[in-house]
Amino acid sequence: MKVMVRVTHKVIPGKMAEAMEAMQEHIAIMTRSGMPPGRAYQRFFGLGDVAHTFVYEFDLDSFAAMEALFEKAMADPEMPAHMAKMDAIVESHEAEMYVPMP
């Protein structure tokens, strides 16, 4: 079953430039781990703090592929330092997984 993974990041005000750089590092680690090309969006309009929110989403062929990707990514020796960097600039993040409607 296909899976779309969507992660929404709310960045600490004043840290968006750092967050964009860190996101490129994250994409590089995840790509090395087997993540297919994804899509990045910056929030343009809506209620709340729109200036500090961005979304990254990508598609996988199955939950097994998702599990393998995340296991490999978490085993990458660069990931712990990268996660600490993200923790310092991201106020919160939310991960969602979507499957096709029947």
C-alpha cells in the first residue's frame, strides 16, 4: 500500500534561514538512506504563525519501505548531530502518514 509521509515544522522565529539549511542536510541524509525525491512547501497563507512553518512530504511504496528507510536513516552516523541541530531551531514538528482512499 502506498504511503505519503508529510512532516510539518514550526521554526523558532528568527531561525528560518538556519532551518532551510538544516532541512537540506536532512534531505541529504534521508536521500542517502533511500528516500525518494519529495516536495517542500513554505506556508503562504492561513491562520496562526504562517511565516515560520514549512512542510516536507514524500511518497513510498509501502509501510515496509517506510520502516526500512527510517531504520537506515537513524543508523546514519550524521543523524544524531543533525537532530540536535534541528531541535535547537524547530519549535515543533508533526509527522503524518496518508494512504490512498479506497
